[in-house]
Amino acid sequence: MSNEKKKEKGKEKQEKHEWNDRAKEIWLAGLGALSAVEEEGSKLFKSLVERGSTYEKKRKEQMDELWKEVSEKYDKAEDKFGESFDKAEERIESNLKSIISGLGIPSRKEIQELSNKVDALNKKIDQIKEKKSAGSAGGKSTGKKGK
């Protein structure tokens, strides 16, 4: 075997040895990473839980503030709508009263007043009838029948 072939085989062996060493280092690095994850895993987990809790609290406060703002705006809008509705209702009622009055249709109040007057007149008529019948039952006849 020639020197050149021996050198090539030696070179190939050295390259294989280097590759083997490199592969072993990569393997050991992977094992080291796995070991670190195992050791630091619980610490990392606890840290992530704390961060998540802080994040949740912060977002909850933001959502509460947003909800408060939305509620206030809703209440203001509801008040404005209610006022506008009340004004519109008053206008409609006023217009209807004008129309009804213009047509000569009496209002409830006017009808009730008339009804009260009719009731009072009926009572007076009943009283007069009672006096009249009490007077004729007592034998006092004026003799003016048929008038």
C-alpha cells in the first residue's frame, strides 16, 4: 500500500473521529438542554403562572373600565332619548287636544263636570219630588190640579 493511500485512510479515520466527536457533543448538548428543562421547568411554570395572573388582572381592570365607560354612555343616551320621547309625547298630546277641541268634542274633564252637574240636578229634583209628595200626603191640597 502506498503512502498516499495510507494518508487518505488516516485522513478518513480522523474525519470520522471528528464527526463522531461532533455528534457526541450534539447529543450531550441535547441531554444538557433536557436536564436544564427538567430543573428549570417548575421555576419557568411558576413564573409563567405569575405572569399570566398579572396579565389577567390587568386585562380585567381594563375591561371593567371599558364596561364603566360604556354603561355611562348608555345611561346618557337613554336619558336623552327619554327626554326627547317625553317632549314628543307632550307635543302629540297638545296637538290632539287642539284637534279635539277644534272639532267641538268635549274633554274628559268637561264630561265629568257635566256629569257631576247632572247628578246634582237629579238630587235636587228628587228632593223637590219628596217635598211635593210629602206635602200632598199631609192633606194640604191647593185644589189646583192639572196645572
